[in-house]
Amino acid sequence: MSAMLKISLPDGSVREVAPGTTPADIAAAIGPGLAKAAIAARVDGELRDIMRPFEGDATLALVTARDEKDALELARHDYAHVLAEAVQNLFPGTQITFGPSTDDGFYYDFAPKDRQFTDEDLPAIEAEMRAIIGRDEALVREVWQRDDLIALWKQQGESFKAEWAGELPEGEELTVYRAGKFLDMCRGPHLASTGKLDPQAFKLTRVSGAYWRGDQKNAMLSRIYGTGWLNKKQLDQHLIRLEEAAKRDHRKIGQEMDLFHLQSEAQGSVFWHPKGFILWRQLEAYMRRRLDAAGYREVKTPQLMDARQWEQSGHWGKYRENMFVVPDEIPNAEEEGPILSGESELMALKPMNCPAHILIFRQGIKSYRDLPIRMAEFGCCHRNEPHGALHGIMRVRQFTQDDAHIFVREDQLIDEIRDFCDLLDSVYRDLGFDTYAIKLALRPEKRFGTDAMWDWSEQTLREAVAASGRATEEFGWEELPGEGAFYAPKLEFHLTDAIGRTWQVGTIQSDTVLPERLDASYVGEDGEKHRPVMLHRAILGTFERFIGILIEHHAGRFPLWLAPVQAVAATIVSDADDYAEDVVAKLRAAGIRAESDLRNEKINYKVREHSLAKVPALLVVGKREADEGTVAIRRLGSEGQQILPLDEAIAMLKAEATPPDLR
């Protein structure tokens, strides 16, 4: 008789079970309620199928729908498999490739036999998916030998799956999930059967093109996107959020407010219009005042640097595909012959500011008494993002960071990170974001530095957040294995906007690698050279993306201090034109960004137009207001109006228009 297995449960109890026992068996033994509720299992911390037998002694935590993160991941993964099965049922000859879950759903890439799919195909595919869910097909895990699996995929005409199976690392266990007659290669885990999904809790949203393995040299595939949830209520709430997000789209509002535009002549770069650049300048001036007050010293560094500098920093080897490389030569001006010789030394547009800041730090001898040195730069950077990845001003190729690097001694590190957390918190609240989460991104598989260095850096970040009082559930404290930069672990700050979306913006990284690689040092109290720790930090991230987030968070209705046009004096009758101009002059003298609207249009038309342009305050004036020296103030989004003497109105608006750090 085989030895019994010992399975430890979260309550501390241990159950002895026979080999071949599954987590589902233990759930059933505990009680019928748990047997029904359990959808998966964590075995020794790994998420697994509930029907997968134990392989030895283990710890077990059963997963239910209450464990929403795990449950959503499983459901979305299953929806993707059901989507693939439905497409192959409806369109025989379609090849399958990959179908991962996403933050709010799933997608699957297909190689259609005859034509690319379109949005018109989605209703029929949804209906077939619901039929598959209704059949409650078991999702069965199978382990295959590599050669057998490759032969199967080739026999079935699945050339993409065969190619991928042939490239997986030797020794890796190759698993397939079977649902009825449908097979897909997948690591899993999955729910026990398709019937565990709610057939009313998903929706296919769109079709787009995608290249096999993300390479434009490869075959074009059809990518079908969907959103998937645990129940219809969650789906409905998500669809409402999507509708609201469409209304808040920064590209749409940016056009309505005449803030910026983008065009193909400068892929991934923003053309800022006067009103948009007013918003930029207000944000930049605010950030500059906050940094000045916090003891930062602003610098400016070159856009182009020799490739050898990037080789020394490590970016050339780890990051070169995202860099714009520039030959250091004068182009051929003749009609014939190549424009570039191909023999020149290479330079690169900077994708980040950190190596240049070390070069400034290295100018002159630094003493331990000089530290910390807080070096800030609103640095314009370039990254060679694929065209398909660009998105409005949220993801661009040219951007400006609110970047800074703090050079510290080891004994200063925790205090410096704690102070940064306090500054960041204050800035976010000033800009209208009261809720954010803090994540600790830990060492990636490919990295520079020793394990001891990473241990120390990660622990220091933990202790600093704890010292700031923010390593708590209230701040969504979480650790993210494998998501650090190649040179340092980092704290990530994720904002929650007005409709519940999260945006990763701020970051601080504790780096001992770059100071070593670029030979940064200071003279310690002992008279010897020491390496500083370099803190890479940003609060907004990039101005472009953060302004996009601000637009969507406020739906274009910025607080008065940020609004490009803060007030408009609009006339009811032409007799009030001179008074309206006087009102604007006095508003501007008080520092308020004001304009006049003297057009021969009805006041309701003017109100609608300025509401669309998101002007916070409309000062309506007619003959009575001109005679009495008053204004009728209409606030954006309000039906009523407030009649005040002009001086009182200006004083009120001036107080509201004062940036929060100057109040």
C-alpha cells in the first residue's frame, strides 16, 4: 500500500489522504457547501486545478469566488479557451495561437483559413460560447511528450502551435487541456468545467489585427478581445465604466478643448496647442515649486549621448531595441550615393536621464557631508515604441519626465524614501487623487548585481514604506515578484481615478548597480571612497501621460488653478461690450486667465459652447450688470447663477485660482 499523503490546511489541521486524492476530494470531505464553492486550489502556494491530484505532502488553501483576484484570473483564462473552441466550431480550418487573460478580460489570436474576422462575427461567436458553457464540458489536464505533441499539432494543421511547442525549453512539462474534442496547449490552471463560467458575465468587444509573436515580419492574425467577469452584475458595472471612460477619453476632450493634436508626421509625439501648453506650464510650475521646497536642485542634460556611455551603463545591452540610434556623421548631400556611410560611431537619444545625472555627480569631489544630493530634471526623453503600441498622449515616443535622482549614504536611505512618500502623497492629493496603492516590484530573472545587494535593496524599500506608515491594506500594499528593473527593485504608486481605474505613475528605485558601473563615489568620514546609493524617482511619471490621466479623471473639468481658460465674460447684449472688456481686464490684472465673448449670439448658445470647452466660470453681463457693476456667475455643470459685485467675484475667483501649494 502506498504511503498516505499529509495535507496541511490553513486552520493548522492536517489530513492524511491516499495518493490520487484531489483538492476537490478534500473540499467534499469538509462539507457540501465548500465542495460547491471551491473552484481551484493553492497547493504549496501555487494556483492549481481543483481536480489535479496531489503529488506529495503539501499545504492546501481552497479558492472560492470570494478570492476575487484568483477567481477572475481563472474565469478569464477559461473564457479565452471557450472563445477558441467556439471559433474553431464556427470557422473550421482556423488555426489557434495564444489566448491570455488581461486586466479586465481576455483575447485570443487566430489565423483564419479564408478571411480576417470582423466585429460582425462577434454575435455568432458569443452565441456559440454560451452553448459550450451550457454543455458544461470538463476541462481536463493532460501531460504530453514533446515529439508526440508536435506531431499532433502538425496532423491537425496547427502550424503555430507546433512551432511554439518545438521552441519550449527542454525539460519543461508540456500540458494540454481537453474540453470535449477541443485541445489547447496551456500551462493552466483552469476551472473544473466550462459550466463553472457564468454565460451572462462576458462580452466580446472588438477585433483587431496582430502579428504572430508581435513581429511585423510574421503572419497577420485576427485578435478577438472580450471582457469577462464572475457574474452579470460585475459585467454590467464594467460596461458602464467603459461607457463613462469613452466619454472621458482624453483624445476626444483634448480636441473639444483645443489642447493638443497628434499626426503621422511625428508618430508618438504631441503637438501642444496654446491652451494645452498652459495646462502643462501650470503643472510644471507647481512641480518645480514643490521640488524647490523639498531641497531638489534642477539640472539640464544633453539629448544625444555617445553609445559607449550607454554600453557602460548597461542600457545598450538591455534596452537598445527601445532606443533611437543616431550615426555621428554629416549626411551625404550629393544626389548619388548612400545618405549615410554606415561606418560612423553611434550615438543615441536618451531614453532616460539617469546616466547623465551620474556624470554631473562625478564633477568634483563629493564628501559624505554633501549627501543627500537631490538632482531633478524635467528631462525630454525618447523611446522607440512600436507604432501599434502608441495611444494618444498616454503612450508616446517623446515625453518629459518629472525625473529626479537622489544620491544618498546607506544610513540616509530610509529617511529619504519616507520623505519622498510624504511628498508624493501631498502632490497626488493636491491634484485630486485621494486613493493610490503602493506595490514593491522585486528582482527580475535577468538582472545586474548580487543576490545580497538585491536582498538589502528590497528590504530597505519595505522598511521605508513601513516607516512612512503606508505598508498597509489602506494603501494596497503588495509585493510583485520579478517586476523590478534590471538594475534595482522599485516602489510603484498606482493612482485610482474618478471611475475606479488604476494608473501606475510614480516610482522610486533603490539602485547600487549604476553608481558602480559608472564609477560614482564620495569620500566618507573615514577618508576612503564609498559608493552612494542612487534613488531613481518620479511622481507624475511623464507629463504627457499624467496630463492624459488628469483629463480623464476630471473629465476635462479641471480645478480652477489648472484650467487653461479660467473665466469668460459673455455679453447678453452689445450694450455691455465695453463693460465685458473691462471685466476681462480686471480679471487678468488679478492673475486670472480670462477671455471675452462679444459675439452677436444668444446667451444660451454661448453657455452651451463654453460648457463644451469646459470653462469653469462664465461671467454673464448685460445692461443691468453694466449699470450696477455686477456679474452673474454660472459655474460649469450648474444650472443656477450667482450675482455678485465685480470686485467680490474677482476676489473669490482669485482665491480659487491660487495653486494649492500657495494657499
